[in-house]
Amino acid sequence: MNKDQSVQDMTDTMAKFTSYIGKRLPTDVKDKLAELRTFETNPLAKAVYTSMADNQEAADKLDRPSCQDTGVIQYFIKAGAKFPLLGELEEILRNATQGATRMGPLRHNAVETFDENNTGTNTGTNIPWLDWEIVPDDDGATIDVYMAGGGCTLPGKATVLMPGEGYEGVTDFVFDVITSRGVNACPPLLVGIGVSTSAETAARLSKRAILREVGSRNANENAALMEKLLEEGLNEVGIGPQGLTGANSVMGVNIESSARHPSTIGVAVSTGCWAHRRGKIRFNADLSYEIISHKGAVL
Ligand code: SF4
């Protein structure tokens, strides 16, 4: 296959995949919402979960986006240094976003900052947002697509704590963020926490945390314990589905961290809503692919 054809094929696949994830929730999120419904005794909370499931079923059948806000498109790329289309990926993902916008259709969400005009294509300066990791000695590429909706992005916050504030300071920060603005993000939420040196490294890690599967645990046992304790504590607040009170507040809490400067604790929170539209796809060097996030998905 010549390079132009390969670029076109990958663009088509990514356009279809981006459009697909706007209409169908990933398997882990779908399963978690069904599980959370079983814990509810409050009829209103049960009814909200039922209407979420009905909404998902209708979106699938009618082939329409499952929420009116299809977000700003963000791609988190883990590409092998030997992936044959590494140099073309940026152009591929930009064209795929435009293709998905027509195909979805996706709401036009890219407004040029300072010019205040909507580009009408979901592309613009640095949009789609690309986050890169290059993997040495690999010839494949794994791409996470995320639709950053307005409501679910709104609670996002990052700060740098004094070192003496410790893990208690991290806990206070997370509770403040979720109890003040979490309700705007259409709960139950997937809470992503980044702990690092500075505001921007913590923020990037907190976003990566919500790309991790619901129910997965950090490999470090202290971090995993903190995930569990925060999850239990936030659930005790009882925010419930859509903030109407209920047995739970969150689908889960995922923490990602880096080693950090001894004098600072950078901490950030990102939140995913109940309609947490993200997808993971892995391409091999010959552009054959596997969809990891959505069981049984066919594009
Ligand atoms: S928070 Fe999520 S479900 Fe709610 S309006 Fe925004 S994208 Fe849609």
C-alpha cells in the first residue's frame, strides 16, 4: 500500500472511531453505571439511572450522539518511534476530527480564543488537542480519544501545595473540588487525580487518570489505598446521579503520579461525567487495529 493510501485509511478509521465513541459509552463505564443502579433504593436515583441507560440504547439504535455536548476532541497518543505514519499522525487526527464532525455529527465546539469565532469544524489552534508519548522500539500506536465536554471539564483544578500539607492536603483539595463543582459535571463522576511537582504536570496526569479503566487500581499499593479511601469518602457525600442525591457520587477514583520535588506537592483533579466518552484503539504497523475500550465494536 502506498503512503497516501495508508494516510487516507487511517484518517477514515479514526474519523469513524471518533464519531463512534460519541454515540456509545465504553464497556467499563456502561457496566459501572448498571452496577451503581443496583445500589440505589431511592426511586428518583433509580429512575435517573434507568433514563441514562434508555438514552444510551436510543443513541445506539438511532446512531446519534448520546449527549448534545460532544466536547472538544483530545487525542492521547502513545506512538512507537517506528510507527510508519508517525510523521503524518498530526494531520491524520486533524482530518479525522473534521470527518467525525460531519459524520457524527459532532457539535461545533472549537472557538478561537481572542478572536471569539467558532471555526465550525472542531479544529483550530492546537485543536484537536494532541498529547504525545513516544515509545522506543515499538512500531504500533495506541490512541485514546476523549470528548472533553463543558460540564465535565468545568470542575478541573490544579494547585501546588506546601510539602507539609501532605496527603491530607491532597484529600482536602479533592473534596473541595468535587463538593463545589462536581455537581456541574453530571455525576456519577470518574475522578482523576494527578500528584506531581507542579500544576501542569499534575494536571496532565489527572487527565491520564480518567483515561484509565473504571475499577482499575494504581500499581502502587499506597496510591491504590488512597484511591479506595477517596472513593469511599466521596460516595458517603451521596451526590447521586445527576446530583439529585443517592447512594454514590462517583464511578471511581483513579490516581496517577510522578516522583516529585521534595518541597512541593502539585495536585490536580479532572472529572469525567456519567457519559464519559472516551475510546482506546491500537494500530499495528500494517494499520490493522483493535478497539480496546468498546467490547464488540464494529466501525
Ligand atoms: S457533563 Fe457530560 S453528560 Fe453532562 S452535558 Fe456535559 S458532556 Fe453531557
